[in-house]
Amino acid sequence: MLQITFIRENQEKVIKALAKRNFDAKSVVEEVVLLDEKRRATQVELDTVLSESNKLSKDIGELMKAGEKAKAAILKEKTVALKEKSKDLSDKAEALAFALTQKMYTLPNLPADIVPEGKTAEDNLNVYQQGEIPTLHEGALPHWELVKKYDIIDFELGTKITGAGFPVYKGKGARLQRALINYFLDKNTAAGYNEVQVPHLVNEASGYGTGQLPDKEGQMYHVTVDDLYLIPTAEVPVTNLYRDVILNENDLPVLHTAYTPCFRREAGSYGAHVRGLNRLHQFDKVEIVRIEHPDNSYKALDGMVEHVQHILQELKLPYRILRLCGGDMGFTSALTYDFEVFSTAQDRWLEISSVSNFETFQANRLKLRFKDKEGKNQLAHTLNGSSLALPRVLAGILENYQTPEGIVIPEVLRPYCGFDIID
């Protein structure tokens, strides 16, 4: 969430910046500023009434000590009226504060200066590409056919048990999935990330804290009886570990990694491009999360990008890095880099990671602060990235490593799998 002081003092700047997202913020900004003016005016009036009431209470005490009960009674009548007025003003201030917060929730984060203009994924900027795209043998198959051939993932069985988008991993498919999870976690912990295990359901406050609510409410599975949400990513519970926390500056940076299943409704996703592992309702992901000093967050973002690059280089998968344009960037992000792996069998790029800097946007919602050297509380910067999401990485491995003899396991994964080939 943007800070109200910044919005109030930089209205035109906010409107212009959000235009890069193709978001017309003028009416929202004007309403936010008006609500804030009313809230502050009401608070001033309330403070005045409370001050007057406190003074009268003091005067009543002195009159009672002096034995002037009649005068004290008159003042008591005034305090009754002031208490009623203060309650009305307090209720009004609370209602205005709530309305202001709800309206501010509708404003996305401001994009960083280097975010390119654009409306759709076609406008994203390709900033780096590496890896040789393999030439596959004649008769090479897409992964949804390969998994049937080798009986390692069963989409139909998952549909029977739950529904479409909930696959069942079997035999070497399950072991390869587990190998990838352990490999990603080992790479992350070796890089200094502290591993945590977190709940797979979160409360509403956690969803609001990281910005999934109210923006993506329709994409989250909601357990209505208990008013809990299945997590769409480990970013939500891991970042919320620090909701309402004040860190010391020396505590920064904070680095965490976590493996979790993730759940997304993905409403409206249809067609050939979402077949097989390309788009699931339940999938596994290893996440990295950082809490940084504002002065260091963009250097940290570069480090996260390099970290994911190194993993893909070890897997020997052809990949590219995109800097997302304003129209394709997530609601909470100030700058996002997407990683895509090339699927030779599908002849297209598959997104497998997003690495983002949210600056103070999440921290302001979370009330996540740090005490600087002068003893003042400052909002921290939060960052997160997929390191990595498994389905499309697995799809890339199955398709790019297929041979007439079987699917060869990337060398770096063999110690984790315990086998060299799926045949």
C-alpha cells in the first residue's frame, strides 16, 4: 500500500507513475486525498473536544474540593454533552479511516523508473538470454505425452480424485519432483537463505499484508467456514512472519526460503497453452524472500536474479530474462524480472520464475519496520522470487532432455534422484 503522506504531497507524480501501468488513478487519488482531509479534520475536532473535556474534569475536581457543588454540577452537564460529541466524532473518524484504507487498497504500487512502457506480455523487455536450444530427435513429444509414455504423471487420475489441474506424480516422476525440491532448497540455503516451514493456509490479515487481498481474492481458494485461504505462494506466510514487527537495522537483511504446495484457482485459463503442467491449480514451489534496507534492495534484487540464473545454468536449460512492462507487472511490484525456459517440444517459452522488489508497498501494509541508527522507525523493503516453481521447470526437463532411449536426468540432479534416466 502506498503511504498516504506520499500520495497527498505527490498527487500528480502518483497519477503519472500509475499511468505506466495503464491505470487511471486520477479519481482514486482525488478521493483518497479528500477522505484523508476529512479524517484529519475530524481527528483535530475530536482532539479539541477531548482536551476540553479533560479540562472540565479537572475544573470539576477543583470545584468539588472547594465545596462548590452547584457549579461543579453545571460543568458535569457539559462533560456529558462533550462525551456524546466525542463518541460521535470518534465513530466518524474510525469510519473515515476505514473508508480511506479500503480506497488505498485499490491503488497498485508505483513502477520503478526502469520499468518499460507497455500493456501486455508482448511489450516486456528481453534483457538476457543464455543456453543452446537442443535439436530433438524425430518424433519428440510434448511433456503431457511423455508422462503417459513413461507412466510418471497421471493427469486423469488427479481429475478423478479432485479435478483438472491436480496431477498425481508416480514412481520416477515423484522422485524427480522431490529431487528438484531438495536441490532448490540446498542451493538457496547455501546462498544464505534460512529455511522455514510455514502454514499452507493463512488468515485474511496475512492476505492483505502481502497484497493478495483484495486484488486476487477471486484467484484464491477460500475455506469459508474458518475464513482461511489456501496459499497461492509461500511469499504470503513467509513475509507475514514479520507483520507488526520492528527490526533493528543490524538485523537486515533477513533471508528466508521455503518449500510449499501452492493453490491457485486460475479462473478463465483455457486452451492448448495451459495443457499438462503448463497451468495447474496445485503445484510445488520453492520461494526466496528478503527483507532489506531501502538503500540495498535493488542490489539485493540483482543478486536474486543472478542466483536463479545460476540454478538454470546448472540445470543446463535454455532461458531468458524479461523485465516486465508496466501493464504486465503484478499489483504489488515496483520491478519484476521473469525467467522463461524454452520448451523445444512445444516450441515456446514457459515462465518459470518471477523475481520482484516491492519496495515499501508490502511493508506499509504489514507495518514491517526497522529502527535506524537515529532510533527512528523506517519501513523496510520486501522482495521475493521463485527459486523455483516446479511444473514448468519439470516440463522443460522432460521435453528438452528426451532422447529415443528415454528422458536423461540433468547431471546436477542425479545425486538427488538416484537414477540417470527415465526409460
